[in-house]
Amino acid sequence: MAQGEPQMSKTPDGKLRVTLAGEWRLDSALHSPGGVRDKIESSPDVSRVAFDTGVLSGWDSGLLTFLLEVINICSKRNVQVNREGLPPGGNRLLNLATAVPERKGARRGAERIHFLVRTGERVSHVR
């Protein structure tokens, strides 16, 4: 089953429901989250976004990419995101992807020693 265009409906209380159906995989034509952005921008009363993936037949990181972009759009516009309607595995992966990023310089990288230095050290230890 091919991936369908995201369907959106707005409730009177300011919730935008985004329904995703079909296959959301990298090897299919992925939809841009621009439609969600446009709906939020044209409806200033939207205060939160919820997802309905009940008829989703398959997904991979293509779905996660779409969702991360929607979450980013919502974050920039102070719109809450309700993730309860997402596939369980997808929600866990999104939690990992949106966790606090590692501090710059916190991880020590292995120092790369030049080939000639390594060779010289080995030769000097052989004698």
C-alpha cells in the first residue's frame, strides 16, 4: 500500500489531528511536513498537534524524519505535540532522537597518531 498524504483535521479546542496512513518508508515518496506547517500558520488557534497512526501499515526512519520535522515546526511555534497516537517503537525512537544532545567536547576522541610516529615508536621498542 502506498503512503497517503497526511490528513489533517482541526478541533474547536485548538487541536490539529494529523492522520498518517499506508507505508511511510524511505523507499516510497515521502511527503513534506509543509502541509502541517501551513495548517498551523494559517490557524493561529492551533495549540497542540496529535497523531493518528492507527491505519499505518508500515514505517521506517522515513516516518521518523517526517515526525522530527513536524516536532521542530511545533517547537518553533510553541505548539504542544501529543505523541500518544504514534507507533510504540516510533515513539521510543523519537524519544532517543530528541533527548538532550551531548555537550560539545564532552567525549574524548581517540587521538590519531601519525603513521611515522607509530612506526618510530615500534622500531625503538624492538632494539
